Amino acid sequence: MTTAAPTQDADLIDSRYRAPLVILTSTEHPPSVGGPEPGEPPVRDDTGGAPGEPAPPAGSVGAPGVAGSPGSAGAVGTAGAAGAAGEGSAAEGTAGAAVGWDCSVLAVVVTSVDGAAVVGEQGRSACARVGADPDRLIENEAFRGDAGGVLVVPLSRSERPWRLFLLGVGAGGTADWRSAGAALARRGGTRGRPFVVAEPDAEQIYAFVEGFVLGSYRPADAVTGATPEDAVTGTTHEAGTESAESAESAPDEPPAGPRAERILVLRTERAENPALIEAVRRARAVADGVCLARDLINMPSLVKTPRWLADQAVRAASRAGLGVTVLDHSDLVSQGFGGLVAVGGGSPRPPCLVTLTYDGPSTAGGRTPGHRVLVGKGITFDSGGLSLKPSVSMASMKTDMSGAAAVLGAMVTLAELEVPGKVTALLCLAENMIGASAVRPGDVITCWGGTTVEVLNTDAEGRLVLADGLAYAAATLAPDQIVDLATLTGAITVALGRRTAGLFSSDDTLAGELADAAGRAGERVWRLPLTEEYRPAIDSPVADLANIGRALDVNGGSITAALFLREFTVGLPWAHFDIAGTARADSDDGEISRGGTGWGVRTLIAYLAGAPAGEQPT
């Protein structure tokens, strides 16, 4: 694969990764339409296609229709569509002709009961249709059906499918199904369109589709600089073989590129169930928001200036029906946003403040939730400023705007999910660089609202831009709750590692709502204390506050940073997520992708929607 550097005017919104198409069907996986039945010799058709394989009928994917209608495959969403994910459509003609004709992977779900792998009746029937004995495979390979476990079996067939996956879902919990979806995406590769035989409920199918979409993620062309002709291939390992490269690259497979059509076909007896169709639609929408955040985070900072990020936010928000305004550098100076102006002062690429507004419907009872305000840290690159970072720490600093990306990814999803109530988001965007006009250690700045801050370390800049956003929100937006997300401190990674975010809150009710939302969303958080004895550490003899602890040697850098932010919330219910550990990953792991993870999008949506995953919020 060849790539080129992204152009500095790259536009992400049109080319970004979109959730794969998901089709629900109640038909069996056909060996072919008009082709051989099991046990009969294959027949090559007259079109030059695969043996016994029909050409797909016109409108087989994405044609107009009603999702889940009888005798058709409910196609939930449109792969690669520029519009909102989750549009209803259906395949025309008979389901057998439209569904699964080009699926090269047959995946059969296996549960684990008391340590033993169990295949359901429909799964056994599917295995029999391709000449496989699941019990013998499970016994020979000692497969236990653990969540995310995959037993890959090459099939000696001239027609699709060419591979059989036994896909473990463990005990069948929501997290197990999410792991299974991600494992299927990663093991199937970009060319292995899977036909999955399973009988999940609404919550399970939500988690499975979400895991599949997130596990399928590939950075957008605008991020990698890839050309449309570039191919992205995947590798996997088979049971009893060293590699499945040859199995993945079957001669009749169409070429797959970064923008190749991605399809998941899920066979269930309840394909027409509205709850399942709605769960799939919602899962795709939420995962699509995560993928938007990932693409923004992964964009190199050569392109990702504060203005560029603001422009992408404007385009994405406008398409989602949100209100949007942008304050540029002159607006920030004239209106007193001293934190943003100071942090961005060393860069020739000036700071911005983006405001997004969403007014959702009332709840079923006619009530509306209070006004929720989200604030995201958006440092498009963090050199540390004059308090320069070591080079090894600077390498990943294009991801220092992950909080703002997560907030944007959540906001553009709200309308599609019909989330109730009013939500406002502030994206605090700046670049922290060295320059003649950069803020210096020892400078005293005035944040929005008049609070003065002694800057003792210019690498503690995130709290300065958040201070402006929090103070502005508290004083002008009349919020009932404020939640901020920021890659704020390295200390949180020392305390909680790379898979758990720190949660700080001045309000127990809000903290409980957020922790519950994170649990339902599959994102791990741990609440940490706002230790009052540490508050004097951020006192300053020359200003209202110091931006790092100096008065007391208490350490606890994440706690003192959260205490600093609390000073700008004027006693309102407020919570802070420190996502410095969870926002980025060094390798793929389940639904987590290497690079920007988009952590926080799912938690914010679950919090704002206030309903279990897979269920409507209203």
C-alpha cells in the first residue's frame, strides 16, 4: 500500500470512515440461488462468476423499501453514505437472491455454558449446509466459546462461503457480544463479508453491531493520504494452519480499499422484530460518532489546525442539524478568553471557540431533562510550550484534542437518536507551541470571568482553555449540569492505566449518572476524590490560582488539576473526565483501535439519552 501526506486543505467530513451496512434476514445462507444444494456438484453460471453463484439482483443492497419487511432483508443503514447513518432500506426481490450471495465468511455463534461450547439449532443447520460438524471441530480444537474467541475453518468449496467461523460469545452478556463483534471484524479482514447466524436480543445485537463497526474501523483517506486505488488487506490465522492469506484472497473476491463497501449480514428468526431493527440503527449511529472522533484525532497536526478543526465541526454539526457558532482570535481577545489566547499565543495558527447547540424533543411524559453542557479540550498539538515536552512525549500529541473530538462525535449523533432535552457543547481549540509571543512560566493571565491564574508550567495548558470554557458556560448558558472531557494529566495513567478514565465530580447524583452511563456503554471509569485538603496546593501569592500545585507538596496531579477546574464552575453540578490514558492506544484491542480511540462518545450519548443500550431513550 502506498500513502501520501495529507494535504493541508484536506476535508475529512466527506471522506471519513462510515459504519458498515448491516442487513437482518431470516433466510438461511444459500449456497447459491439456482445453484447446487448441499451434496450436489457445483455449477458454473453463464455470467463468468463464481461457480453456482448468481449475479446480485438490481437493488439488492440499499434499494428503497421497508426495513425488515416480510420476504426481504432489512438493510439497516447505507455503507459509506454521506448522510446520516441508519437510513431504512430493504432488498428487492426474494431474500435468497439478495442476501448472502457474496458473503465469503459464515460465522456461527457459540455460547459457553459451564465451560463447554454450545452451538444452537440454527447454527448447526448452517454448519451442515457447508458440510461441517461443529461438535467435532470444537472437540478437536478444544474451543471453549469464550467471548471474542474465533475458530477459523477453511472450507473446501468452490462457491461461497469459503470460510467458517465459530464465534464465541461467552456467557452471552452485553460485553461478550461486543467483544465477539469486534473479533469478527478483525479476523474477517476487509474482504471477508460475514454472514452471521445468531439469535440475539435487542441489547445483544446492539453490542454486537457496535463492536463490529468499531473493530472494522480504518482511518479515513483524508487522514492517511491514501488514494482510492490503495488496498487495505487483513490477515488472520486458521485452525490447523499458519495463515489464512490464501483463503482471504480468493480469486472471485472484488478488490477492497479503504472506502470499500463493508457489509454485515445477520441471520435471525426475528429479523422483522422492530426492536432488533431499531437496536441495529442506534448501534450504527453511535459507532459512527465514535469513528468520526477517531478520524479527527488521527489527523496529523500539520493539517489539524484549530481553524481546520473548527471548520470540520461546523460542517459536521450543520449536517446533523445543530446550531453552531465560532469565535475566532479577535473575538476571543475582545471577549476576555484569556486562557485560550494565552495558550495559543505561541502559535501562528490562532485559537477558536466552537459552540454547538441541540434542542431535542420532550420525553414521553412531556418533561424535558435539564440543560446539559459539554466542554471539550481541543489542543490540536501540544509541544508543552516553553515548558517543552521530551520528544518521546510529544510524538502522540496530535491526540491532545481527543476531548473535543469526543464531544463533537456525541453531539452530531443526538438528533438521529432523538435524544431529549437541550444540550450545548463548547470546543476549546488551540495549539500550544513555542514562539516569541508564547506564554511564559511566571506570567499571570486573566481567564474569562476575571479569575487570574499564575502560569507556573506552560505544559499544564489544558486546564487553562477549559477554565475559559467552564466559566463562560456557567455564567452565560444557565446549565443544570456541566461535563468536561480532557486528556489532562499523565498522572491519571499512572493511577488507572490505559483502559480506565478518571471521573471527578462535585455532585454525587451526576457522578452516578455518568458512571452508570459508562458501564452501559462499555467504557470503564473510576471515580476519584476531590480531596479538600489538597485545595491550598493551587493557591498563588500573585494571582487567584496557580495552574499547578505549588503551595503544598501533595502530588496527586490529577486531583489538583480537577480542583483547579472546579474553581470555574461556581458551585453548579459538574463532572470532569480525565481521559489522558484512554484517549489513545498503541495497538488494536477488541473494539479499541490503535491511535485515537474516540473514548467518551459512547458514554456521553448514554448519559444524555438516559436509556439502556439498544433501547430508545424516550
